[in-house]
Amino acid sequence: MSAFNAVAKGAAAVGAHLVRDVSLPALVLHRDALEHNIRWMQAFVSNSGAQLAPHGKTSMMPALFQRQIAAGAWGITLANAVQTRAAYAGGVRRVLMANQLVGAPNMALIADLLADADFDFHCMVDNPDNVADLGRFFAARGLRLNVMIEYGVVGGRCGCRSEQQVRELAEAIKAQPALALTGIEGYEGVIHGEHAISGIRAFATSLVRLAVDLQNNGAFDLPKPIVTASGSAWYDLIAESFEEQNAAGRFLSVLRPGSYVAHDHGIYKEAQCCVLDRRSDLHEGLRPALEVWAHVQSLPEPGFAVIALGKRDVAYDAGLPVPLKRYKAGIVPAQGDDVSACLVTAVMDQHAFMTVAPGVDLRVGDIISFGTSHPCLTFDKWQVGCLVDEQLQVIESLETRF
């Protein structure tokens, strides 16, 4: 019987060269840009008087979590119990789970982790039924669970919809001996429209005001409760609002951007330009670290190329992949030619349609690097990413844990 050795999609040996040795398509992370982004965001948050708990659901790469923690991150934010367990297995010992913990099997996953006294875990609550369920479950196991009240906006995502609901939920938590109220959380990324900036500032002000009110009434079980918000687009506004209200003095201010670690060539590139416009003191921003590399698969008509890259390989929800450079397969040292004038017009499961700009001479087998928009939905299509140096040589394989 012949043996079959499964190769993870995107896997490449350390020392392999992208244009010569790696099976494509492949998820590529550039080391210099990645390390710059980790340092840049950590410095920004620290200089704002806050702590950083980057959202790990962006990459779900424990190796990146460890780099972020080594650079000074206070903890890692995650979306659910399974992600939390994966991060714990990867060495993470402080987690903010930015959702309610719902369902007994998920509660059991967290209860198992809480057997480790060094594991610091906080989840969100926004409903008295969930509070009661959590209280019963963890009391039966002799454990105490840290919870934070989630405060939301009308028409948004999760969270209490009024300050009164927040106060009532705090009372419900106080009635559950197995629960400890450790802070309050919000997410401003669902605030859109013409007046988004003023709306975000008002939301942050309300969040801190509620924290002050709860603290004055003895609701919290920490002497310095956590106040946290911030996605990857408006983190500067949240940082300013928290700092202006002295949240860092009375509270532990925690910001949670995640996509910054890889950045992108689409929506977050635009968001970063807006941050730099608002903050004249920031002279350099984030750098795109994430690309997907693929072969030219077919050239069936003049001016039209089919690329071996599709919905199974790259995000397409917030913009199509962006052609960056063309490389000749097998030619090392690699010389990249600018093909940014080309345009991806559609993606299918395994193919991308690309118009070829005048003057760009392609042949089947050429390699093209593509930028992406919304890195979260690119990462989750891969088991392994290639971390490369300036010479495009693989220096580490980074595994995902979705």
C-alpha cells in the first residue's frame, strides 16, 4: 500500500525561497513589516497611558500572540471558548473574551482552564439570563468567573442598550457569588455614518461615566476595574477619550485592536490614513505585512489572466485582492516588477480574473503577490503562513489555530 503524506496548505520548510521552493498559493507574512507593526501599536498604546490586549481572532497564530506579549501586550482578546483554549495551549495566560460565554459545553471548556490558578480570564455579559446560567454553572464547580458588562449601541451588535440596563445587570451579578464583576466593555466599530467620530467619542464618554458610577456604588470586585474598547479603525479616538477622562488613573484602560499586526492594502490602510490625518504627532503608520502569492494559471485572451487564487485563499468581503508585484518562478535572487496597474475583477472558488495592464508581459507560471483587504478573513483560510525575510526566504512557518 502506498503511503500518503498530507501537506498542510501553505506549509513550507524553513530556508525555502518563495519563488523557487514553495507550493503556491501561499499566505506570506513579511517579518520586517510585522515586527514594525507590533512595536508601533505597543508604543502607541503605552504612550496613551493604556494597556494593549490585541484581538487574536485576526490571525489565531499563537506564535504571533507570543511576539505581541513579549513586546508588552497585557493580554490577548479572543472571540469564543475554543479560541481561548487554543491560545492557552499556545502559552497565553491572560484572555479577554469579547463575547458572552453561552452554552454548558463552552462553559466547561473555560472551567477546565480555570483549574490553572495562573490563568486570568474575563468574559462579557449583557443579559440577566446568561448571568444566572453562569452563576449556577461555576458555583456547582466551586469556581469563580470574572465577568465584564458589555455596553452596546442601538442597532449595533451585543451589549446592554441603556445605562439603566447596565446598572440592573450589575445588581444581578452581585447576587451571584460565583461571579466577579471586573470591568465594563464596549465596541465602537459598529458606529457609522456622517457623525461617526462624534458618536464614538460620546460612546466612550458614556462607557467611562458608567464605570465611575458602578465603582462609586461598589459594584466592582477589583480595586482598579478594567475599562476596554477599540477595534482596528478608531483606536486613536478611544485612546484619547480614555486618557482625557483619566480612565487610566482610576481604571485599567485596555485597547483591543487586532488587524494592525498584519495590516492590509484595503479597509485598514484607509483607516490608518484617517488616524494619521487626525494625529499630526504620528509620523509613520502601520505597514502591510500580509500578502497572498499565486501563479498565473492561464492567459486565455489578450489582456486577461486567470490566477490560481480564489475565495478559498483570500478575503473578498471588503475588496478584491490587489496585484502588487510579478516574479519569475525559480529565479533567485528575486526581482519583483510592479503590476499594480493590473486589476482583479472577480474571484471564484479557486480562480481570480485579472485584467492585464498595457506593458505588462505575463506568461503562465509567473508568480504574483497580492495585497488583501480585511486580514481576518484571509488568515482563517490557511493552516500555515510563511514568515519571510527581505530576501523572500522562509524563516518560520506560523501555524493558525482556528
